[in-house]
Amino acid sequence: MSGMISTRRTILCAMAVFALQPLALGAWLALIPQIKAALGLGKAELAFALLGQPIAIIPGLQIASRAMNVVGPRRILAAGFLMQPLVYVLPVNATGQGSLFLSLMVVGLVGAFMQVSLNVYAGRLEKQLKVTVMSRCHGFWALGLMAGSVFVVWLAGLGVLASILIITTAAAVLGAAIALLLPKLSSEGRSNCPPPRRRLRDMPRALVYISLFVMAVAMAEGAMSDWLAIYLAERLPEEATYAGIAVSIFAGFLALGRLVGDSLKRRLGAVRLARATLGLAVIGLGMMILPLPLIFAYGGFAFMGLGLSVGFPLGVSAVASLDDIYEAPNIAIMSSVALCGFLIGPPIIGLLAESFSLGIGLAALWPGLICAFWLSGALKPA
């Protein structure tokens, strides 16, 4: 019985830190239309400014993966939570495109360490306790993202700076405390040295295919996060302050899909689940960008959330199971490739939106979703 209670407590604590970590990010994403207007940025200028975050995340992930064996995911998470209030005030105080870019690089670097810590801990949890929790953990992450976007709209009357400080400080206090309460898994502290470096040809082929699959899904998820509020603000210019509701709908259904993802994975298998959900994403994108009444766009936000919900968790579980020794480096490599989607997506969409329309820019996501459908076969266990 004590083992069962310990297992339940560990899973609940893990889900709590997954939910608290993206509160700040959700708040920031909902504030993008206001920051864009305040700085007088065009779509292409905003797109390149937003690149600061993923550009910093990619090298940050590699550094974090090598620090994981030395410091451990729990302490890295606690430190990351405490830094969030300090780093998220930087982009809301930006004075132009350049300062926004640099401030988002700082946000991205802190986020990189937290992302690797979350996924490594959840991957080790699945293997040690013989449970399937990755999708549910990421479901709580999406709930946190949605909650952050809702809270910042609710606190809008206090001003941008006050609202972001309230949200990040609350997340920091709770998140750091719970991170330190996470039980130390047997795999933690196994070695104080990072694993030896590998040559490219020594990496498993499945890692390449899974990474490309997650990259395509991440490109679409990042595009939704960065551009949905802008998209809705354009369609409802008289109520642009509340355009963050688009992020809330998307993140809410992203969370719903992930919360039921573990159960669906056991019933359908990883490949069939990935293909079914990607089909929903293709339909949802069409509902958004085709010339249909606005109510269809809201449905499209929901379908995109469901359709993209399980891609990243399925990829993390598949990569974590490839190799125990290179677990953290494999997750970091996959995350780095996935974040290339964030690098490629925003400027492409921004440039197309500047030249044509945001709808045409978002339509550029269709080929990536089709490629992800084909690559999902790599999620099948060897």
C-alpha cells in the first residue's frame, strides 16, 4: 500500500510541476498582440523578434542534457521556477524589435533547462514505475498554458507588467517547492559524469525519424501559439484585447487530448493514435483558414489543439525508450530538432502574412502535417 501511495504522490507532484511551468509562457503568448501594438511592429518584424526564444533554446537544450546527470532534474526545475519572474518581465518591457529578440533569448535559455528536466524526469518515471504518464503530464502542461492565458486576460485591468509579475511569482513559489518535493528516482545520481559523446553515424535511425516527426508537429503547435491571438485580433479588431481567448481554446483542447492520450495509446497504439489526431489537425487548419463564418475558426482552434496534442508526448516516450545511457541526450536532440520547427515556422508565416495574408501563411503548415503523418510509423516499438 505504501508503494502505491508513493507512486500516486510522485505522479501527482510530476503533473503539478508540468502544469505550473508554462503559466508564464501562456501569459506571455496572450500578451503578444498588445506588445506588437505597443512596439509598432509589423508581422514580419514580430516573427523575427519571436525567433529569440527558440534560437536560445536549441543550444540551451544541449547544455542542459549534459548538466542533467550532474545536478539532477529536480534541482534544475526548482532553480528555473525561481528565475521565471526575473526573465519574463524582460519581454514585456522591451523597447523595440532588438530588445524583444534579446529578452526572449533569456526566456528561451531558462525554458530549455526546464523542458529537459521535465521530460527526463517523466521519462525516468515511466520506466522506473512501469506506468504510462507522459501524455497526461503534457496534458497538465497544456492546462497550465491555457490557465496562464486566461489569468492574464482576467488581470488585464492591472496592466501588463503587474499581471505577468503576479502570475510568474505565484508559479515560482509553488513550482520550486513542489519540484524539491519530487522523489529522487533511482536513475538520478547514477553517475556524476555525462555519457561519452557519440558520432552521428552511431545514433539510432529511429531517433532521426522520430525527431523529424516531432519537428513537424512542433512547427504547427508553435505557429498556433505565436499567431492565433494575432489571427483572432485581425478578425475581431474591435475586441483585440480579448484575442488571447484563441490561445485559451487551443491550449484547452491540447490539454484534453493529452489527458486522454495515455488511455488512447494503450488502446490504439502510438502509430494509429498519431495518425488519427493528425487527421483532426488537417481538418482544423482548414476550418480556420477557409472563408467560413467565425464560429468555424473557433472550432478550428479546438481541432488543432486535439490534433497536435499527443505528437510531442509520443515522441518523448519513444525516444526515452531507445537507450538508458543516452536518455537525456536523446531527449535533448529530439527537442532541438523539434524546436527547428519553431525557428522555421514563425518567419515563414510572418513573411507570407506580410506579403499575402495570415491565412495563407498558416496554410503553409499543411505539408508539414502530411509529412508527420508519414513519419509517425517510426513511433512503433522496435
